[in-house]
Amino acid sequence: MNDIGAHWDLIHIFLAVNRLGKYEAAAHYLGIDSSTTRSKIQKLEALVGSPLFESRNGTLFLMQHHRKLLVMGWPALPRTSSMMSRH
């Protein structure tokens, strides 16, 4: 199985957190616990070797040097229209 397939759950959670800007919002959207969301992001951060997000005024933003993750093939993963933009 390729790396993306092996880590689909991590990628799916990463995309939700990136899109929604909060662990709790991503967890609610995905139907999982927010502690699970945080732990999966921590696991993905361990795989990439550094933090993925920075918090500004309570909203999570993808670190500039990790924006390449969004263009390295992950855009092929489906984005659903029900994922709302950050407010």
C-alpha cells in the first residue's frame, strides 16, 4: 500500500483541520472525538518531523513551510461541499 493509502485517516483529519481551523470543528465534522483529532495530527507531525499548524487567536493555520503538503497529490482527495470555510 502506498504512503497515502497507509495514512488515509491522518490525511483526512489533516485536511479537515486545515479547512476548518479548529480541532473541535474537524472532529465534529468527521464524527470523532477532538482528542482523537489532536492525537492523529500529533502522529502526522511526528511523521513529517515538525508541527503542521500554528494557532492565532484560537484558529489553526497551516505552517507556511508545510503548504506544499496541500499540492503534493493530496488535492486529489475529495473535498465535500459540506466542509465550511473558516469564519
